[in-house]
Amino acid sequence: MSAASCPEPTPAERARSVLAAADSLTVTTHGHRVELIGLHTVDTAARLLLNNPPDGHLAAELAMAPRGDLTALVEFTDVAPVAVRERVRARLTLGGPLTVLGPKALVFHPARAVLTEDGRTAVIGVDELAHSSPDPLATHEAEMLARLDAAHADTVAPLARLLPAKQQLGACEVRPLRLDRHGLVLRSQRPDSHHDTRLPFATAATHPGDAVRQIHILLARATARPRRRRLPTRS
């Protein structure tokens, strides 16, 4: 299967996965910029439910708003859970109104969404965002990638044999970068550059256990191939 034909999540699905996995965000209004950690949830319509931050600035600003809502930007940064060059994998920015939801909570209604990833920017429609679902591995991805990376010699090093020859021969290090239902992305790093390659699963994974089985299938393919040379180990 060529790289161009490898299935991968749509921008809307990636955005929903970022929302599902993120534990922090930044809210910017006309008067304040607030960092929230562990104070939000996302409902099925992609609305953000925010616990009122302790400093109360947002609630106070809302109380002064003439129509009872504030125009706000909400920003998420998706960071790779393993140590790679340029760890920021994506940035998601949502714009829309922020309103009060009961005495201790606020609700943010996305009216527009912009995803920046791999040097590309995608504008996502509100309906598309609301009707998309996060990847089934989204909330498990960080732990699964960390385990893959910890077992580097038994997993990542053999899987690197599936990379194109030029990525194998030029790499000083290969690390797992991303995992979703469609496959695993490895980053081959050179001293001054890097390249990301998707290894597609035979069939889409529906849950973490299924993804583990698909990775074992990739490992079986990889170990059946002759080694081109000894890949570098991590320092």
C-alpha cells in the first residue's frame, strides 16, 4: 500500500481526538487569558464544559457582558508522549461564545475550528466537528506509545524495518510518534531533520486490544524481512 493510499483520520476526527485526549487548554477573551488544567469535559456535540477557574476572572467578565456571553478562543496543543524532535504534533484553535452554565460551570460553543498539523492548516466546519467522533484509541494512545517506546528493542527497532530504505539508512533514531485506529506512525530522525511514516494496520482497530493485535501483525511482517543494517539504539 502506497503512502498516499494509507487511510488516516480526517481533520475533524483528529480535532475530536485532540479534544478527547487533552487535559489542558487555554481560554482567551477580550480581557483575560486563562490556562485550565483538568477543568474541562467535552460532550457529544463537541461543546466544552468548563469548571469555573478558581480565580473567577472568566465568570466576572461574563457577568459584565451585555448579552450574557463572551467571544472566546480556546486553544489546545497536542504533544507527543515520547521524546522526539519537535514534539508538538498539532494545534487546535476553536472560536465561539462562552456562556454561564449554572453557578460553578461555563460552556463554550465552538463556532469555528482550525487544526494545524504537519505544516498544514485545515478549517473544520462546526457541523462536521459535532458529527465526528474521536479515534477509539485517543484516550489510550499516550500510554500505548510510551509502552512501545519503553520496549524499543523488541518493538520499534523491528518495526523500523518496514520503513522505506532511505528512511532506514539515513536515520540515527526511530521513535513511535502517533497511534490511531488506522495504524502506527514512526518518526525517523536525522541529526538535522526528521521524516514521519505511517505503517497501516491490516484492518482498522476498534479498541486498544485490537490495536495491539494489529501491531503484532506488523511485527510479524517486519521480522520476516532481512535486516538492512543495525539500527541505532537509544542513548
